Amino acid sequence: MVDSAFLKGMAMGGGLIVAIGAQNAFLLRQALRRQYVVMCILTCVCCDVLLIALGAGSVGRIIASNAMLLDAMRIGGALFLIEYGRRAALSAWRGQAQLVQGSNSSLPRRGSVFRTAMALSLLNPHAWLDTVVLLGAIGAQQPDHGRISFSAGAMAASILWFTSLGLGARWLAPLFSQPGAWRTLDALIAIVMWAIAASLFIY
């Protein structure tokens, strides 16, 4: 019989992860262009698992009680998201994005993609607040060894979601063979990034 705390962790973690955010938008774009998809999936998964593990410990309570640390994370993350949104908006305006599968000359550097994936996963305060603080607080309320099962469930949800998003996006490839679809996607990504940044400033 599956532990109820595990299922609760999956439901709670899945609800937070599936919501449109910086990680999801970035992974979707990389998956549609078929650029370093497995690396991006693994990066998103590993970062999420790390944050959930930190929340299972005492890190969430430390962050929640430190106003200066929260402010530094909030402002730094907002500035990063504004810049990433600016790049997406510029791509949408110029209409330069396309579904590239072959030409190596058009591929970004692996290191650059990896750093962006890490930054969107670890420099986004929303990710810390959701996984470390919120999931950590809920996990701490579970009886007996429920904290471990709850955290394992949240990790399982993260693994399932990012793997499904990264590998399943190829079914949308025919739609994004048109430049107009890419311009729309880049515009939506820019709006999402700026909306998250604005929420961090308002927070």
C-alpha cells in the first residue's frame, strides 16, 4: 500500500511544479528545438530534488525567518527574470527563433544552456519559496516518518513532470515549424518571466 504522505507529497509537489513558471517555459523551448533536452531535464530534476531535500531539513525555516536573505533572493531573482524576459521579447519581436534540428552553427553552447537552466532553477526565489519553504513546512507537519515519504513524493512528482514535459514536447514540433508560433511562444515566455518578476517586487 502506498504511503498516504507520499501521495500527499506527489499531489502538493505536482500542483506547484506544473504551474507555468520559469523552469517549465525554458524546458519547453529547449525541448521543442531539441537542443540538449536530456541535459536540461536532468538539470531541472536535480535542482528540484536538491531544493526539496533542503526543505526536508531545517533550511526552509532558516530562510523564512531571515528577512534580509529573502529580500536579496527576491530582488536578485527578479532582475534575472527581467533580463531573460527581455531576451525572449527581443526574439519574439525579431522573429528569429525557429525549429532547428540540424545545423550545428545555430546551436547555442552546451555550457551556456546548462548555466541558464541552473540559474532558472536556483536563482528563482519562487522555486525556493515553493519547494524549500512551503513543501518543507508541510512536510514537517507529517507524523512519524511522514516527512521523508512526503518529500519523496514531491521529488517523484518533479521527476515525472520534467521528464514528461521534456520528452513529450516533440509532439508539438509540427505546430512550431512555423515562425509565427515561435514568436507567440517567445512572447508568452517574456510575459511569464516579467509577471513573475513583478510579483517578486510586489511581494
